[in-house]
Amino acid sequence: MGILDDKVAIVTGGGRGLGRAHCLALAEAGATVVVNDLGSGVHGERTGDSPADEVVAEITELGGRAVANHGSVTDWAATEAMVADTVAEFGRLDVVVNNAGIVRDRMLFSMTEAEFDAVIAVHLKGTFALTRHACAYWREASKRGERVAGRVINTTSGTGLFGNQGQSNYGAAKAGIAGLTVLTSLEMRRYGVTANAISPIAATRMTDGLDVGASLLPADGFDPRDPANASGVVVYLASDDAAWLTGQVLRIEGNRLNRLQGWTVAAVHPSESGKALTYDELVEAVPQLYGAAPAGRATGAGQ
């Protein structure tokens, strides 16, 4: 018996990199996998490739069950159909893994509107669109009295959580996905649905040329930047054993799993008057809260 026997999962961007690794791991654990991949390049350009079909062939050859889907996650109707077609063919949907993404890196002052919109559309809107339609399906199933154990597994990144120069579009999208994960968990808990996000460090097409995980060096035959390192976490989050966990971000660095805390209150300065803070009080209070910056220099996340 597999951990995910009888479960059906949709994985977006499932044709390459992290998505491919997730599809293979889910199938090995017993899940039926809908491998969604448009077949585009890292910048969103059409390549004419069919990586989804290739992954389906891999899974089938290994004795698993999978089908390909070539819809775009940026297309509202396509994501709605993705859910409907999955339920029509397999009778259910249990897991959504939002992994599809592109990059169009550029410094903020040089980025075009089109470059910003394209990345936001794939990452943030794409995650929202498929999640929305899946959640509508699970909510209706719950209202009919059916037992629901839905799983939303999103993909954020260190750029969205900690920042990285030259990726304002990508970082904004990934930060938005982390926030959407929390909101989804709050709204869907009552219907038996959990929502969590992973933040993996992995060597993929999207990280080529970037200093991502450079400090993680292979040792004893283990590659800490292998995309498959994150897939075991995806299988766990998709399982019944993870039914208690929701609204969390888990960061995978090689063989290390990190629990991320998110925004927390680090320090507080109450008004001495009990009323609104005055400008003069802020001049003293803000440096105390953050640590006085050197004269003429800003302080912040990047410092």
C-alpha cells in the first residue's frame, strides 16, 4: 500500500525541475497525477516541447497512473476545466501542487510593465486560480456531507520571503503566495482543507546563472540542490499524516527542513502620552526600535 493510494493530485509546472520531481514522488507514493505543463521556456516563451507527456510516460513506465494537461495556469477557464476534467475522469481531486512559474529578472528601475505582469500572472494569479476552483469543488463536496481531505501545496521562495535584487516581480509574486497560503488555510480549514507552502532551494532552469544555494555542496553522493529533495515534503503534506498542519511555510535546504515563522512583532514602543505618537517622539522611538542607522544611510532587510 502506498502512502497516497486512491488520492488524485494536480501538479502545475509538472514537466520539469521541481514539478517533475514532485510528480514522480507523488506517483511513487500511490497517487494518480495530473501533470500540467504548458511547455514553455523559463521566460514564458512557447518552445513546442511537451514535457508533461514525457513525465506521464515516465510514470506509466514505472507502473504509476498519470495524465497530461497542457492548459495555462494564467487562463481562468483552463484552471476551472483542469479541476472539472480531473474530477470527471478520476471521480475526485485531493491534492493541488501549485508549482508553475517563470522568471523575467531585471532591476526595479528597468523592469517593464509587461515583465512585471507576466511573472505575477503565472505565479500569483496562477496559484490563486487553480486553488480557487479546487476549493470551490471541496466546499461543495463538504456541504454534501462528503468527507474532504483537500491539500493545497504552494511554492514560495527565499526571494519572496527574504528579498533578492533584480527580482521585484518574482519576489512580489512569491511573497503574495505566502500570504495567500495563510488566507487559504483560514478560509478552508472548516471544509477539511489544509494549505501550506514550500520554499525549496534547488538547481533548476530558473536558477541557472543565479547564486542559489551555492554554499550547499555535494557530499557523499548527496546533491543538496537536487529538486527531488523537496518532493518528500510534498508527499508528506499531501498525506493524511499532515492533516493537522496548515498555514505554514516550510523551507528545504538540502537535507535540512526549516520551519519559518513569518512576520512577528519584534519590538514595541507605546506612546508615552497614551495618544497618537508625535513626530518628536517618533524621531527617538524609531531608531530605538530598529537600531540607529549610520548618518545618511538607510537600514532595512538588505542591510
